[in-house]
Amino acid sequence: MPLSFADLDTYRQSARHFNGPHGRIAWWMRGQGRPLLLIHGFPTCSYDWSRIWPRLVGSGFNPIALDMLGFGLSDKPDMHRYDLMQQADLHTQLMHIAEVDECDVVAHDYGVSIAQELLAKQNRGRLGFRINSVSFLNGGLFPDQHRARFIQRLLNSPLGPVLSTMLTRKRFGASFAAVFGADTQPDEEELDAFWELLCEHNGHRIGHLLIRYIRDRKQHARRWADALQGAGDTRLQLINGSQDPVSGRHLADAFAERVQEAQIVRMDGAGHYPQWEAPDDVFEALRSFLTPAG
């Protein structure tokens, strides 16, 4: 059964698992067609893709996704030093397990850095599979364009551990909704689902550990910018929710200037989660990009 927002239990029951170096990882694969690796963001999980997943399956794609270590249904060790490089390695392991030799990639938020690292490895001939294209959704592709929210700055400060202990459903809902578009706000049922998955394995208490990805991005900024410039024949696309205060219109403008061969799709009515806020439009943008006319 395809993933469906209407039934969160389906998401749980359809999960497969493998053992990564630091814990048990939940993953999904559904379809018989062209492999499409979906990489989720922070602080959510692969449930983010549930609104476009059935459309992808029905259009000849084989979507593949995992919940990264510390997210969703995967293990969330509370003494671990989370690292974007480790998360990239999990996706390489997933491709081996799924027996996929080549794929297209769709990456969002935190996940755009994973995709950039996979591209960097491919550009150096060190990736164990072939990436044919990458579609980026809103995310911190360039550290100088990432406008962190106040709560993110606090999590990334010495107050982070204290803030993690104080996170509640109400505070999460207010902060999460603030990055959505004005007319595409999540309702209470949707927020409940995101909160439930965040709290799985006590994950709402490790935000200060996961947020170090901001430092990783600064550390590897040159490597990951070069990955975009040196992508060669790997086609690149940006699908951007313009109303996103973190990586919206300003990110799309910078991307257009710095990655001039890429396709850019601007969604003026959406915010940080276009795949959730405007799933039909995102699906059409992906389908058009991945299956061009002629």
C-alpha cells in the first residue's frame, strides 16, 4: 500500500529496517520503475513525502527513502555525535541494500546537504552508485543564505540541551507552522502526526544534538558548493517555496546566480515544505524534469 497521510499506521507498518553503524534504520521502497531516492529534512522524517509518494509510484517511479539516524522511526541515540557525513553514508548503505546502481535524487532541508555530499563523492569517483539528477527543495544549500529561526539558534547554543527538555506540542506547532506559507498552514491533525513522529524514541529531546548540522554546513561549505559547480552531466533542479523565511525566495535568487545551468521552479504560494503544502505542483515539477518531452 502506498504511503498515505490519512493513515499514519501505514507508514509504520510498511517500514523495513536495516542496521546502520549506530542504530536501527527504518526505510521504504515501493514501485517497479525508475529509482528515486527521497532525502528528508530536519526535524521531521520521510513521512514528509507521503503526499507525493502515491503519485510517484503511479507514474512509473520507484521511490526509496529512509528515516535518518535521530529522525522518525529510526533509532535516536541520546549520546551520539550526529554528523551529516554519517547520514550520507547511510544513504549509500541503503542503495546497496536496495540493489540500486543508479537513481535520481529529491532532497529537502537537512537532506540537501546529504545530496551535496553524495554529489561531491560522485564527482571524485567515490560513490558506489550513479546519480543522474538531483531536485533540491527548500534547504540550506549555501550557509550564507540560511536564515536560521530563533529556535534553531537557541538549539545551537549552550542553551540547547535545556531547550530540548522544554519542547512541547504547543511550542513545536507554533514554530513549525511559522515556516509554512500563509495560505498553506498545517492543521492540528497534521501537526499531531508530525509531533508523534518527532517524539518517537524520545526524539523531541535530542534537537540540540541534531542541530549541529549547521556547523557541518559551514565546515564543508566549499566542498558542497563545488559539488554543485562540478556536477557535470548530472542535471540539477531547485523547487522553491518562495514564502519560506529560512530558505525561500532569497535562496532561489542565490541559486540562480551561482548554479546557472540548473532549472528553477518558484512556488509563490508555498513555504518551507512545498512537497506537503503544494504536492500536486511539486509532483508535476518533478515529473516534467525527470521525464522531459522528446
